[in-house]
Amino acid sequence: MSTVSVIVSTYNHPEWLEKVLWGFHCQTYKDFEVVIADDGSGEETKQLIEKIEKKVKFPIKHVWQEDDGFQKCRILNKAVKSCSAEYVIMTDGDCIPREDFVQVHYINKEPGYFISGGYYMLPMNISKAITLKDIEEQNCFNIQWLKEMGIPKTFKNNKLTARGFISTLFNTFTPTNASWNGHNSSGWKKDIYNVNGFDERMQYGGEDREFGERLFNFGVKSKQLRYSAVCVHLDHARGYKTPEAIAKNQVIRREVRQNKSVWTYHGITK
């Protein structure tokens, strides 16, 4: 049994998913499984997974459901049930993990806490240009390589360059809240079950934050590691983002805050 389960959510983007899975192939910490939470992708994604699982060093579970619009919360709950490890990392099929990604989550895990990691957003031209060789050589995390590709000089570049004491300093003093982020967070499976997972009424817009707010209400604290647990976020369109879904989600989140809710009746256990 693996010591860590990594859930990677995806929907119909096999080109990006391949790069992400190759990023996990290059991890320094090897004792993990990947559970692909597939929200209704077509045959191309299935074929990619069958091809790449013969090449990578970790076991893959493909958890799939019928395409019914944006139902990420539903497939994440199914994926959690498929995890064999007691500790779970969650990320997305458009986020390539740096080679120390799993290791950083694993060595910083602590009972009573979840970890909130960071991401570095890439433009579309660089997202497309990254090859599997670039991932093996970690070029896509090398700020000099990215500058040559046209990345501007900004403070956010510290996410890729900060190491050791400097990354600890930035983690401590960043003004960003250590919330649950779907692209890069981890926690204990028992804590996920204690709040009944994700609220399946929610579609795109704050569904990860709502889950994290219920963890807080349960008494779980968070660790900020956005300058230590790093992934690069590949660009893509968000056709599933609608004002109606966001408004509905805001109502649910407001109720959770007002009632200090822990349990959702629309989660893993119905």
C-alpha cells in the first residue's frame, strides 16, 4: 500500500494530463499512487492513461463518471473513496508538479492540519511549448528558462526560486490565506470523511474553499506552503464558469460560515 494517494482531477484535456502525469513520474519521493478523478472525459483520455501507465513508476487508478456538466465535487468524492493511503494530495490535470512536490507534502503532513500549496500560472504559448524532456530536466520550473521563453520579471517568480529559509519566510509572511486549493492541497483521509467530503450541489466557483471552511469548522488548521509545494499551472479556457453557478455557491458558502457547518448532506455519504 502506498503512503500517499494523489488525486488528479481532469476533464477532456489529455495533452495537459500527460504532462502532469510525467511530472509525477519525475518525483524524488516515489511511494505514492495516482487516482485520476475524471469528470466525464472521452476515449482520448482513456487511451492516454492506458499508454502512460506502462511508462510511469507509480500505480494509476482511473475513476470515471458520465459527463453531466461540471461535477468536480462528485468525482472527487468518488476518487477519495478509491484512495488506498491515509494521506491525500489533491491537484488538477493542468498543474505540473515540481520534482519535490509529493515529498514536500509528505514531510510536512501533521495530524490536525491540512496543507495549502501554491501554483505559478503560465501563459498558453509556454504551456504548449513544454515537452516531456523539459519536465524531466525541470526546465519549466527554471526561472532563467522561463525568462528566455518570455516570462516577465515579477515578485511571483519567487515561487520558483525561493528555497530553504527564504521559502519558509515567504510562507510565513504571505498575505494570502492558507485555504484549501483544488490545484495544490493535502490532508488526512479521515478528516475528509469527518466533514463528508465535497458538497455535490456546488459547481465551479469556490467549491474547494467551502470544503476547506468546513475543515476549519471541524477544528482542522492549515499550513501555508505556497512557496514550498510548487506546481506550474498550464493555461486553458473555463467554459464551465457561469454566473448562476457562482451565485449558488456563494449562498452555500455563506450558510456554512453563518452556521459554522462541518457536515454536508450532499457529500460522500448521502
